[in-house]
Amino acid sequence: MRRGRLQGVDPAETLADAQTALEHGAHRRACDLAWRAAAAAARIGNESILAQAVELADALATAGYDDAGQLRVYAEAALEDAKRGTRPPSAFERLMSRDRRQR
């Protein structure tokens, strides 16, 4: 998996790496990479990658990997958000939207 200098995780490349890991029976690695790909795709609203992450989660579940269910739920929710044109707030946006505590 390569990382761009400024771009961070490439969701398409990371998902391809996850699929390769799945083909080689490395279920934990496949799931970890799929999580990274799904999170990166959610940040930019990439419906195609999110749909593929759902499919990969299904394949992991079929292969007997128990942790794939959470990945599927996340990827499906992120896919629905992407279809609606919404996205989860970034960590910075969450931080800035917090009410200031009174002293």
C-alpha cells in the first residue's frame, strides 16, 4: 500500500490490497485494509469504493471472519451518506463545533 505525500490513503489502492489479502486468506489484514479504504472513501464520498467495501465485508463474513459485520455496517452507512451527499464531520469540524465549557 502506497501513501501519497499529501493525500493520505488512496481508497482504491487500499481496497485492492484488501482484496488481494482476502484472496491469500489473510482475513485480518484484509479487514484492516478494507476499514482504511472505507474510511478514506467516506471522507470523500466515493460511492464505488464504499459499495466494494460492502462486498468485501460480505466475502470476509462468508469466509468465516467474525469481525466483518462491523465493517459491513459502517460501509453501508457511509455509502448511504455518500448517496445523500452528506459525510461525517472531520475531527477538526467536531472539535470546532463543541460548545466551550464555562469556567
